[in-house]
Amino acid sequence: MDEPCSALDPRSTLQIEELMRVLAKDYTIVIVTHNMQQAARASDQTIFMTMGDDRAGYVVEYAATSKMFMMPEHQLTADYVSGRFG
């Protein structure tokens, strides 16, 4: 899902996130979002990717969502999830 709740009101967003949790019992769901709050709420595992001058779309960090948001291993990840850039 690419930005599954983009431009939705909070109630609709909650309903979509609840549906994703139900479906995740039987299916693997991959979402792409720039919304850090939604990523923290709606995922079990998180991959942080970015671009560099010499490469595009590389993985910076992959971890359980709680770990990524509370104790990221890379400074670039910490800066992004905290809102210092992005």
C-alpha cells in the first residue's frame, strides 16, 4: 500500500489501520508512508530507506518497529524518525 491513509481524516485513518491489522493475520502487508506516527502504530517491522549521491533506494536499517523508533542503530535513522529531516 502506498500511503494508504494519505489525506484521510483521523477516523477513516483509524478504520483503515484496524482493517490492516485484521488482514495482517492472514496476509503480509507492506505499506510505504512518510507518516512516522502511522508507521509506529501500524507496523511490526520497519525498513528505513533513503537515497545517496551515488545510489538510490538503499536500506539504512531494518528492525522491529519499536526498536527502530526507540533505539535506532544508525544516526540517519534516528534523525529521520525524530523529524530532524525528511
